[in-house]
Amino acid sequence: MKALVARLDSFGDVLLAGPAVRAVATAADQVTFWCGPRGEPAARLLPGIDDVLVWEAPWEGVHPPAVDPPAVHAMTERLRAGEFDTALVLTSFHQSPLPAALLLRLAGVGRIGAESTDHPGSLLDVRHRRLPGRHEAEAALDTAGAMGFALPPSDDGALRVNPPPDTVPLTGNGPYVVVHPGASVPARAWSPARCAEAVTLLADAGHRVVVTGGEDERRLTRYVSGDVAVDLGGRTAPRVLAGVLRGAGAVVCGNTGPAHLAAAVGTPVVSLFAPVVPAERWGPYRVPAVLLGDQRAPCAGTRARDCPVPGHPCLEQVTAADVVRSVQKLLKETE
């Protein structure tokens, strides 16, 4: 059986699809993952995937491309060429799987399933309804289960990635804590000044600190690192970042992709969690974690990209001392 799993949005979202992918791979002879450009690096980290199909869909993302009929037709033909027997479309609770299902149906895929609150007409063969209170990783696995795909008893359902490389040449020898100051969405980021203060206090408390960030965050990581931390800004492609996070005693970061990557390599997380999305759905999954931030702040549940409340109180009330105490708590618990 040739199966396709679709998750067309961001890096962290694709990582959360990992357990569902492994469930599909248990039964399928070949699994292709259909994703967008932002999710591609994560897709290439997931166990159980044989091929990755990348397309920037006009119904996904904050700045999606315009609908281009020739491009849509070309994508449909790429799907048709895959000769998939079945397809699982994964989405967040606020997204619709139906545009992707339409293309899959036009491509001749025989059996299509997804979670959908909207009436799917003839687009879905399996229409799953999300159970209340489910984490996004669990909801994806539930949808796979509705399609008849289940994890084997030996698989605990945690997030997972393929083994990352040894990153000691980057981090140096000895224990360390990672601070990742950036976030994909501004509303979910702790201020640079707070991050820098936390790095200094962690170093004062005897911790060796490694600061990570993307190529476009070099200025941020340099500032946050100061004179006391190892600055790896722009030096960690996703697979390398997985290795850096795996070697850490704990990771301090916002609600962003690296939090899920840390969970996928089994590293405890101090989560600076802005409640613009609910923590029960998006918090660090199946790893020891401390959640910091006012989860009842006025921005709760708004899905805002920029904080709608002056001063960003949900996170700015968190102090550097709070972070140091949380790191020490996690390190003690996992000794």
C-alpha cells in the first residue's frame, strides 16, 4: 500500500505529526509526506517517511501565494503520479483539510481521511471529529486511528526524529543548557532583554549556556549570549539543532518549533508559553516541562501574531530568576 500523509504548514506542526506518520508507516509499504516549504526540514527528520513532496499551498500560511491554476494543476498531476492508495490529511483545530482533500480526490486517491468540522461532501471517506482536550500530536494520532492506522505496542507515541549527529564540536564538552530566544511569531517571544538577563543568571548559577537561533537571528543570539554563552546563531541547520538540543540538560524557549524538536529528542523544556494558543494543545509533549507565562492573560486564545496587549504582560511578568529556578527544578528531576 502506498500512503500519503499531508501536513502543509509549519516546522513544529510537522514534528507533531510524527506519531501519526509512524502509525501509517506500520501498515504501509511506502509513505510520502506532503508538506509546505516551512515544514520540509521537519519532514526530513521524521522516522517512517520514504519521500517528501513539497508545495506551497495557497490556503496555508500568513502570506500564502495567489491561486495559480497551472500550479494547482501541476500539483494535482504530481499527486496522481504518486498512485497513492490512501491519504491522511492532518490539520490544526482551526484549519480545514478540504482544499487538500479536493486535490487528492482529483488526483484519483482512493481513500482519504481527515478531521473536519465542515461537511466534506464527497471529499472525505473518513471524517473524524476531534475529542475535547487533545494535544495536537494526540489529535493527529486519533485521526490516523480513525483511518485504521495504529502504533505498535512497542511505540509509546512520543515525538521522535531520526538520530541527530554528534554536536560536541559546536557546543564543547560538558553539561549545558540551551536558550533559544527567537520565535516564529512575535507574540510568542520573550523580550531580548529578558533572555539576556536569563543567560547571565544561568551562567552566574554555574550553568554553561548555549544560545541557538536561525540565520536571520544572528544579531539576536549575539546580544542574548553576551560574553557568557556559546553563540550558535545561524550555525544549526535543523538536524544539527536536534543534536544540540539532545545534548542539553534543559531547553529554554517560547512556544515555537524548537520546543517540539526538544521534545522529539527527549530534552526537558522550560516553556515561555504565550497563551495566544492553548497550552493543552501546543505545549511540550511527553517530556518534563515547566510552563511559564500567564495563561489567563487577555490575549488567551486569540491566535494573535503580534501581542494585542501593551507591554506583552503574559510573558514579561516572567523574570530571569523564574527561568533559573525552573531550569534547576528540571535538572534535579531528571538527574
